[in-house]
Amino acid sequence: MTKPEVTLVVSPHERFSYTRQSLESIYEHTSYPFSLIYVDGGSPPHVKHYLERQAQEKGFELIRTDYYLCSNQARNLGLHQVKTEYVVFIDNDIDVAPGWLEKLMRCAQQTEATVVSPLTCISNNLHETIHLAGGEAWIYLQVKGDKIKRKLHEKLHFLNCPIAEVQTQLKQQQSKLAHFHCMLVRTSIFDQTGFLDEGLLSTREDIDFCLSVAQVGGTIYFEPTAVVTYVPGPPFELSDIPYFMLRWSDAWEVSSLEHFTAKWNLKQDQGYITRLYKGLGERRHQVFLQPLLQNLSLGQCNPWLEQMLLSAERQLNRYFTHCYYNPI
């Protein structure tokens, strides 16, 4: 039997309740030979037992911790065990389309790319709405008089566009940005970049890695024929809430942003930093707070109620962070 050229490393993203659907999607729609390493960071008992059964039945390697992991911690645990030429990092809430891996591999081999990003969609409706179709991420110098500032440029191509409306514009091309929702990487690049930065607990890890790849002369390609979808929910299960609250906690986001801006010397890019800090808690509010506000206010604008709920939610988030955060 031919040894696979690629290993899939599956890791937690923000919840555990899509584990079964995501894993079944991989095995149903992947004909290209692969090894699989599944990193399970503190999933609830029913998910833990499901993964143990699947690992035994399908023969993949299961790495389990009884505590929650930040994304790069989980990816590094898997990466340490990879022995193939290529690795695919893929989140546990991704649904893949038929032929996705074969098309990523073909692009990597034809272009000699360091990283290949699929067409990444977002929605509970699979493979319809674009989240990332290639993108841009680089640092540039802004000169004003005798002052020089380092600034970050970031752009996601075709964000939130229906595929059907832009299909003819999607071409295989060199890119500057890939997301850890799903990306194929030539494993040898880590000899130059080192392992993934675990100081980035919840955000900017995609950009950080892409900047690191570019810094050592690597290349990133976008492959539009390989399609995957990030399924964000709802629904969520009660057992998802502690990890979700920690994953998108103010503490993890602030720590990540401070680490990222210091690492890339971006502290003078006040516009970028301000935009990021304004978005603190946005994912939590989108999933839990906004629906609750809609129900309690009967769909009417109620600033007083919104502020009261925001204050209560922040206190609850601090509680979850205190209970579940295991410092690296």
C-alpha cells in the first residue's frame, strides 16, 4: 500500500457539536489517500467517546487533552506527529466538497506552492457563500514627513459574495492570505518558520503564519476548484458554550492582539488596532447576545437593554475565562 503524501490535522475551532458531520464529510468526500491526526482538546464526554470509536474503526491517530486548547496549540500537537510531505490544517466545523483534497494537492504540485488555500465558504447552507477566495496581507511603510510607520494591509477577496455571482472571476492564482479553516502546507516550511505561534490564542494566527511564510520566501496559492465550507451554526449545544466563550473571550482576544502587534512592530498602526479592539466580543455577541436582544425587545431598538445585556455578558465571559483558561 502506497504511503500517503499528506496528513490532515483536525483541531477544535469554536465548538464541538459539528464534530460528527465534519468528520463524516472528510471520509465521504475524500478519495485522495491521506493520514489523519485528530486533536481533541477537552470535548464533552459524548464527543470524546465518538472520536475514540471512530479512531479505532478508521485507524486515525487521536490526541486528547482534558482541557481546552487554543487553536495553534492544537495544531502544533498534531504537527509534531506529521511525517508526510504535506499537511492540511482543517477545523472541526468544516464540511468538504467532493475532490477537495485532490485539487489542493494538484495545485501544490503544479505550482510548487508552500501553502494552498481552497475556496472557503461560510454558511449552514453548504458551498454557496464565499468567506475567503484568496486575499491580501502584507506590512508596508507609511511615510509622512520625517515619520515612518509600519502598517498592515489585509483584504479578503469576494467576502460574503454568492459563488454563483462571481464564479467566472475565480481563478487559480498566487495569493497573500490563507485561513486555518482549511489550508494545505508544505511541511518543510516549518524548518524555516518554526512551529505555529502559541502566543496567538484566538485571532490573527492566519495572518501571522502567512506573513511568516512570505518572510522566508514561500508562496501562497488560491485554488478555486477545491471547495470547503465553515459551518458556524447555530444550533449550538450547551456543552459548546464554555469553550466558545473562552475561544472568543476578551482576555484571549486582547492577549492575541497585543502579542501580534508587538511581534510585527505594528503598535503605531493605531487605525488598525482601534478597529480590532472595537470588535472585541463580536463573535459572542453575534451568536448569543443579538438573538437574545431581539427576543427581549420584540425586535425594537432598545439601547438601555442592549447596554445592560452587554455588561452582564462581559461579566459572564470573565467568569468562563477564569474557570477554563489554562495558561500556556
